[in-house]
Amino acid sequence: MIDIKRILCPVDFSDASRTALDHAAALARWYEARLIALHVVPLVPSPLTFPPTISAATLEPISLGQFRDELGRFVEPVGELVPAETRVTSGDAAGSILDEARTADADLVVLGTHGRSGFERLVLGSVAEKVLRRASCPVLTVPPAAARAPAGQRPPYGRILCPVDFSAQSDQALRYALSLAEEGKGRLTVLHVLEWFPDQDVREHRHFDLPKYRHFLEEDARRRLSEAVPAAARAWCELVERVGCGKAYREILRVATEEASDLIVLGVQGRGAVDMLLFGSTANHVVRQASCPVLTVRRR
């Protein structure tokens, strides 16, 4: 069972960060974790970085105290669910979030994938993506289309999708997914995607018995899926094992839509020199395009 003691939730006063804060509070309540809400004031502010109650037009300097007051008001609605600490700092947003996660020894970072500007490439690329690439703890990204987290007695994820590729990092992600499904008494779909030959390659290999080979790969994947899931877990929650075929991120998104998943749990590569290349192919596409929250888990 996973243990979450400290949750860090960066907010920028946008609707997206309001939804992310709801999810962070629901998880903090369930795990009896300490919730820290963080706002980073950029060194060169623009009108987009100010909350509605603070005017950027004034010639007077804006103090960090004003942002602390605004942050207190912003987190007040979750106070009935769980107490939240508030922190305000200034600097580079991604760097400050990562520094705070290390200082607080956070077990989870929860953040919205869109900020006040509403431009996905700008916001995700400049802040959330940097946090995803460099954070040593799991990161839960919450898109604008995600449902608000209910203030219930269980984690707000009744239908969980966990794609696995049988790597060490996907084993770690599966452990998180199993724990969340067990505690939420929900449904967990474990998915393996076979990235099959492109059409051009299929034509070039007509002499090879491709249907037989594909059947072998599918059966082998089903066997490995069955072995990856602990037998005892089948008594904890409803478990579904699926094997798909195609481009990994497209199949993950298709299954998530088909099953109306509340959460996708993905394993990602470590923080080595090749991380910039390895992160982008599947996890980046899924985080950018999923309509439900995505939990990325990095093997420590």
C-alpha cells in the first residue's frame, strides 16, 4: 500500500488550479496527509500572473503579503475538507515548485495542466512539463476537463487505467494503481499495447506468418499481465486485463475514453541524461491529451 504524507499543490488562481486543488484536498483527506498550497510570483510579472482581486495596473509595488492573502482566500473552500498550509515565493515557477517539493519532502505534486493563459503548449511546456520531467516524486496532472473531486470517504478514482510495458517503472506505477484501486474499491484496467508493424513493414514481411506471430505476442502479453498482478489483488478490486495494438499513446487514450477512466497511472523513465528523449513519446502525449487526471510515477 502506498503511503502519502505530504502533498504539494501549486496554484495560479486559475480554474484549472482550482480543480487540481480539489483533487489534492480529496487525496490529502483520504491519506491524512499534509497539504501545502504554493503560489510562485514570477520575477517579471504580467497581467496574466495576477489574481482577479489584485490589479496589475497600479504603479505601487505588489507585496508578497497581498499574494499570501489572496492564496489564503483561494484555498479557504477546501478548509472544510482538510487544513491547508499556504506558501508564497517568487522566482521561476517550475524551479520554485521543484525546490519546494524537495524541501517539503513531498510524496506527491498535484497541478493543473493549463494556467490562466489557456494556451496548452505555452503552459504545459513551460511549467507542468518541466515539473514532470524533473520531479523525483509522483506527479498528478489535472486537465481542465477533469471532473471535480468529490468530498467522499474514498479516493475519487473509481475507474483506473494503468498501461504497463513490463519495465521497472511500469511495475512501480502498477503498485500505485493497485493501491488506489484497493482503497477506492474500484475497477482497475491493466493495459499492454503492442506497437505493431506499420503498414509498409507488413507488406515487406509478407513472406513471414504475421498473424501467427501477432497471436503469439498477444498470448505472451496476456500471460505476463496475469503474472504482473498479485493474485490477492483480485479480491481487493475489480480487475480487467487488456492487450491492445497500435501506437501506445493513441491506444491508451482510446481505452481511457471507452472506459470513462477517472485516472491514468503511467510509469516514466528516471532522471538520467536521456530522460528528455524518453519522456516525450508516450507520457507527454497522454498528459497533453487525456481528459482525466494522469498520475506519472518515476521509479526511485
